[in-house]
Amino acid sequence: MMLEVRDLKTQFLIGGRTGTAVDGVSFSVDEGQTLGIVGESGSGKSITALSILRLLPRPFARNAGGEVLFRGVDLLKLNDKQMRRYRGHHISMVLQDPMTALNPVLTIGDQIEEAIRMHRKLPRAEVRRLAIEMLELLRVPAAARRLASYPHEFSGGMRQRVVGAIALACQPELLIADEPTTALDATVQDQYLRLLKRIQRDRSLAIIFITHDLAVVARMCDRVAVMYAGRVVERAPTAALFAQARHPYTQALLRSALPEIPDRNARLYSIEGAPPSIFQPRHGCPFAARCEHVMPRCREEAPPDIEMGQGHAASCWLLA
Amino acid sequence: MLMLILSRALQSCVALLVLSVVVFGLSRASGDPVELMVPVDATQEARDVLRHTLGLDRSLAEQYVTFLTGALSGDLGVSIRERRPALDLVFERLSNSAWLALTAMTVALTLAIPLAVAAAVWKGTLIDAFARYIAVLGQSMPTFFVGLVLIIVVSGRWGLLPAGGMESWQSYVLPSITLGWFVVAGMMRLLRSSLLEVLDSEFVKLARIKGVPERVVIWKHALRNALISVVTLGGVYFALLLSTAVIVETVFAWPGLGRLAYDAVRFRDFPVTQAVVLVTAVLVVTINLVVDFLYAWLDPRIRRSQSGGS
Amino acid sequence: MSEAAVARTPSRSALVARWRGFVARRPPWFALLVVVAVLTMAAMPDLLSGHDPNAQTLRARFLPPFWLERGTLVYPLGTDGLGRDILSRIVHGTRVSLLVAMLALLVGGVVGGSLGLISGYARGWIDIVIMRLADSMLAFPMILLAFLLAVTVGASLWTVVIAVALVIWARFARVIRGEVLSLRERNFVKLARIAGCGTLRILWVHILPNVFNTIVVLLTLQLGWVIIVESSLSFLGAGIPPPTPAWGSMIAEGRASLTRAWWVCTMPGVALMLTVLSFNLIGDWLRDVIDPKLRQD
């Protein structure tokens, strides 16, 4: 395995209260694979990503246990300097909002070249050539000329490609994409996803794709982890998940995203209630309060991970 | 960009014109200059002659035009007290003030920037609290009081530095600290809060994702963006600096523009007062234009836009 | 750096967080106490001062404060070069300084606030004119102009008030305009407009109450600054004419005997500083409690 996350825990400390945002999450991803992490906003997906890169917002958040093994090295045990060598170089990340992800006062050339210079000592001209190559890889037209442009001179879609060029500049082995297409409109989103797929194939890149959009998951991912309230409630190969989701939360999520009868009278399904606050004390299954099939036991005891073969697992008492 | 600078320059000219009317009006409203210039026992005839030579018997509008054309050609009248062209007096003092302002700004920036960075980076720690108290204290201590306390303690009690005048580099120390101290508080506060905002931004996160060391993240990516909001207020700071300079120069007997203004107003030397106010105004306008340039240089969004919104 | 902060032990960060919350919300008791004392001094100066502030006792010139050698409790903070009791002069000076500051704040606040209200609501060229004016005011060393005004027109209570108001109105105009600009886009204002409310009514009923908090916070935050401006003017000799005691002019008078009797200018200076500091602390606290969005400034 390239990346193996084991029992990762991340806590927030705000106003003297402790909240668990990521609560014992485990998953893994290998070369050329794409793992989707799905969940509502606030389910802990982005915090999981930031925990892997150790870029949690300080001083509020901190790691509270678990392991992040990248090719066997526990990233959580590295010091600052060692960790920095992994960022951008081995593991990189694409952020959600291309409008704010680029530094407005630096040219995009500066920003791409900086990413390269951070990890490779090369002559200036060579760095420049690589930067142009990156922009071309992401199909930014007139790449050589655009190096001197500033972010505000690009459209949203083009900016997201620049962000992609920065993230991929040092040829990382793992790319974490945190809702990279949410801010883009449909056609631009489509182009971007195609591009990402192609680059993945060419470089056998591993991708962790964080999204709340199940249609994107179906298109991009080999395997999916569904997160709810800081926990992975179901893990499965993409096809298996869509064919037979086992956890009530996943089922509800699928129903709300893909209405079975395309009837205009059919009400769009939505899950009643809201996820629990991360500051609430935990008893039992976090989904119990909103679950249609809730049993007394669910409120007492947290359900274990139940393996169902072929990499499909869910944590629910219904399956026990 | 060019449009922006042009429109700013035009606005500045209008502001200067308005100010010249105010200055002219004030100087005329404050009493008949003839009375200040002639001996008490002068005859009515002598007064009328002088009034005529000074052009004071013409209409106000005519007088204003004369005043303005004079001002534009560098003639702002003759000092009543010193019997020398007012503008010469002003220029003699200008460089002294400029040096003081420059050293004070240097003091202020070398204190404010690192302190603001430290407070923002280590938010919520003792350093942050310390910076916060410095800021509150700085805004609560009147400049003249800081100056006097420094004189009492450093010059009086310890006998270390001169209490006034402008003889050697040592004379610069106390006035520039006094003048700079005042700027430190406000600037640090502003820089800290805008740094905090920037450090929380997505592009700083992206820089960290690239593996950029924290030092570079702060000084290259964050500070430059945060400085934009400080530079925006650069004009306001400069105005405050000038105001404060009047007081500091008075306290430390510094032969600068502020001291000249103070003396001129006290001795009702109106040509000099006018000259000081107008030269200061031109200075303010120029500095504000420089600030606009600086702002545009720091922020490509403005530099590169053709219309240049404000 | 970031990692060090992330890896901090929980007990310590909990402490830091709690401490921060404490600092942010705890009322500044000391400052409130000072302000109450200052207000009492301003309201009933005779009650608190043992001497006539202008009574000169030539035998008792330059007496130091009581804790120093030669000091006596008869003149607790010492006497000045004319043998006047410094404490009594400080107490009586409070009234003048505070009166001028509050009047100036009122005038500046009302003028600046109204202009800001008009500017933000009317927009268009009115807005441009008012804001350009405010910007030029902010970018001009107004203390110089105020000083000029005070001296040319003649020093009196009202010239000082007007001079100080001239310096501060622009800040009010700027902040209130910003508030109004965002308020006028809010639904309840839009609804009122659709319902046919007149402009004056909208301003009075819907907008003014909503900027009221901001005005209160701004007034407190500016009070300290205004006291400084006023004392600077009177320090430069452009304030309330003598012999009425004012803090700024007392400090100016004390300069002459700086080396001989440091307390003459230091005592009123400390009073001034404590007062301004207290108003600033209360202002900060009020802002945090009432109107956190102002914090950016």
C-alpha cells in the first residue's frame, strides 16, 4: 500500500471545549487508484485530508492518535522539516476554491516555479521549462506567455488548472483533491475531471477524491469511504456501493442524490435532522438520532466494522 | 493604472484648491494684516498707502487670484517676524522635519512589523497579549507626555541624551522614539489583524501544501498581502505623523516645520502660517500619490486593471 | 512553527483558550473604576479637592508629592511654580477636558454620523463628494488646521470643540457609511421600501437603530483619542485660555520646571494617560461584547 491511514483521530479545542472531528478513521490507497471520501459538509472529510498533510488549522486542531503510513513511514511522527519534504513532493493537494487558492500578488509563474524549487535544485531556465510543461500538461493555452500573468487575469476553470499545475509540479505520488470541481460549472468540471483521469493514468498517480457529489464519485473512484460525524461508516468498491449500500446513512445519501423515479411530483428525498456537533459526547452510533432503522442498542454501543467480503464493510448493528 | 493615477492627481489638485481657499479665508478672517505691520501711531494715509501696495483694497476675489498666482510662482509673501520670504523659511525647516519623520518611521516599522508578525503567528500566546497591551498603551499615551517623560528620565535623571535641539545623531534618538511610538501602536494592530486574515486564507494553505517553509510562508506569501491594507492607510498615517510632529518638535525644540508652524501661529505670522499649511498640503498630496503607486505595485489587481476602480 | 502549535499538549492549549476567552469578555474593572472616579471628579470637583485650584501660595512653591522628602499631605501631589495644589488643579481640569471632549465628540459624531448615513443611503455623487471630503480630512494633518482655527478665531470653549470635531467627524462618516451600505441591501430595508416607506422613515426606523450599537462603540473608542487631541491643543497653547486648569495646559506649564520639579507636568500627564487608557480599554471591551465585527479596524 502506498498510503495507509489507521485509526486517525483529530480533535478541536475551541473555548476550552474538546471536539472530535475525525474519530478513528482508517482507509488505504494504492498506486493508480482513486479513493473517494464522501460525506456531508462537517463530516470530517477535509479535516482528514489536512491531518494527512499535517496542515490542521492551529492552534485549535491537533492530532490525537492513529497512524498515517506513507510507504511505511508514519507521517505523524516526522518533525517539521522532514514533513515538509513530503508536502508537494510525495503528497500534494488541490483545494476547493480556485478563486482564493492562488496568491493574488504573485504571478502564476512564481507560484508554480516555487513549488518546483522547493524540492528540486535546478537551474532557473530548467525550472521555467518545467513550469511551462506543467501548464501545458493541464492544457492551459499559451502556457509560456501566461507565466507572467497574475491569478486575477484567469477564469475560474483556468485558475483551477493552475492550482492543479502547482499541485502536480513535483510529480507527487499521491494527490488529495478536496472538492476540486465544486466551484466550477458543469462543462468546466467535466473537462477538469477528464484531465485528472488522464494524468492519473499517465503517471499512475494515487488520488484521494473528497466530494459530496456522488455522480463525481461514480465517475472517478475505484473505491469509496463514506464518512459521517468523523467516522467511516461504510467502505466499498464503487460499483458495490452503488449496487447495494449497506449502511442506512449511505442508503439515505444515495436516495437523496439519485431519485429513483424521475417524476416531477416526487419529492426530493432528504435526510431529516443534522449531524451531531463534534463537541457532543459520544454514545453509540452517531447516526442513531437520524436513522430510520434505529434500535435501542444503537444508542448504547458504537457498532463495530463488519466485513462483508470483497473490500465491502460497514459499521451498523443491522448487519451484526 | 494610468487612469487611476491621473484621476487621483486631478482629485488632489481640487483638494489643494479648496484648501487654498480655506487658508486664504482664514488668514483674511483673522484680522487686518496692515494693523500688524504698521507702527501704532501711523497715520490713516500711511495705512491706506500700505493697504494699496499690498493690494488689500481690492475685492476679495481679486485678492485671492493674486494670492493664488503668487503661490503658484513660489511667492507666498514675506514673514512679518523675520522679514524674509515665507517659503524660504519653510524650505529651511523642511529637511529637518523630513529627517525626523524618516527616522521615526524607521523606528516604527522595525518595531511594528516584527511585533505584528509575532503576535499573529503566535496568536493567543503571551507575545500576542504583550503586543495587544503595547497597542492599547500606545494609543493611550499622548505624544507630548511620552516626550516629556523621556526627557525627564533619559536626559534629566540619567543624563544620557540631549533633551532638545538638533546637534548630533544623539539628538535624533528621543524625538524619533516619541514620534515613532505613536505610529507603532496603530500600525501593529492593523497589520496583526490583516495578517491573521491572510494566514487563514486558501493560498497560504496552498503554499504550505507545496512544502514551503513556514518562514517563507509568513514573510513572502502572507506579509505582502497583509501590507496592502496597511499601505491603503498610509496617507492617514502620514497625516497623523505630521500632526504629531508639530507636538514632538515643540517638545524637543526641533527646528522643523512643525515648530515653525507653532511659532508662526503664536506670533500671528500669517504669510509663514499660510506657507506652512500650503507646503504641508502639497506634501500630503504627493505622499498620497506615492501611496497610490505603492499600493498598485503591491497589488497587481490594481496595477493591471485598465479602468482602475477605487 | 505550525507543528509545534499543533502538537501542543491538551492541558496547555485548553488553558490558553480559556485564558483568551477570559481576556476577551471580562469587564475591565480597573478601567471602569477609573472612569467612575474621573466622572465624579468632573461632576463635583470641589468635593474632592482641598484647595482652590487657582489659589497661589508662594511659600509653598514646588513642593514635591507627599511620598518624597519635603512633601506633605496638605498637597498630596505637590505644588507648581506658583504654589498651586496640583491635585486640586487636576480635579478641576477633569471637568474642562471631559466637557470639551464630550461636546466635541457629540458634534463630530452627529455631523459625521449623519453624513455617513446620508452618504451610505443616497450613494451616487452625494456619496462620492462626502467620502472624498472625509478622505481628504483623514489625509490632512487636521491638528494643524484645528490649531490654526483655534488661534485665529480666538481660544474659547467652542473653538476648541469645533476644532476637535473637525478632526474626528470623518472617522464616524466612514464607518457609519460602511454599515449603512450593507444594511440598505438587507431584506427588511428592501421590504420597507417596497411597502412605500419614505426615505426619512427608513433611515429613522430601520437603519438608525441598527447602526446605534456601532455608534456607541465608536463613541467610546474615540473618546480617548478626542481627549488626546484636546489636550494636545491645550498643550500647544490653543486650548481653553488660562487660568482655567486643563490637563494639557498644566503639562505645558510644567515644562518650564521639568528638571527642577518633574511632578508638575508628570502628575496631570498620568491622570490624562490613565483616563485615556481606561476609555480605550472599555471601548475595546464594549466592541468585543456588542459589535465584534468592528474588530477589524
